[in-house]
Amino acid sequence: MAAATAITARRGNDQFRGLFSDTWSVKATLNASSLADGAGETNTIAVPGVTLGDIVMNISMGVDVSGISITPYVSAADVVSIRFQNESGGTLDLASTTVKCVVVRLV
């Protein structure tokens, strides 16, 4: 498992007033391991203030992830986890990249 580096997060609720009580804009650098077909890996990003029940509204990657499914979620207080699962039929190795996501807390 690789931990994220170069993490930046901005907390606020300027958008969607009344729907979310808080939002986090997260940007981090990740370098996932090489994954054989059928293998998976979960990486973590420290995001102060998030809690279980908060929603990760999706994720963008700065590289082509063809063949790898990506599932972001809040796994614990102050932690966003990103699960990479390779179902491509071959080994894939994503390059180090910038990951961006938005985490929200419903009112």
C-alpha cells in the first residue's frame, strides 16, 4: 500500500448551500503499485475533518486508468481511501499522478 504525498485540501461550503454542511476539495499525488490481473490495492489520503458517512463525490486521475476500477470512500476519521482493482487481463502499472476529489457532508 502506498500513502499519498504532496497533499492539499481546502475546506468550505461555498457551493450547494443548504445541501451540504461541509465540503473538502482534495488534491494529492499518488503512486500506486504495479497490479497483476485480479489484484487490488487501497491507498490513503489524510484529509483532516472528514468522518465516516461523508461522501466522496468521485475522483479524477491525471493518467489513463483503462482496465482499473477506482473506488474512493471515507474509511475512517480524517482518511479518504482509494481502492484500485485491476480487471484488465494483464499487469498494469499506473504512473505517479495527481488525484483530485471532492468530499461532502450532507446536512
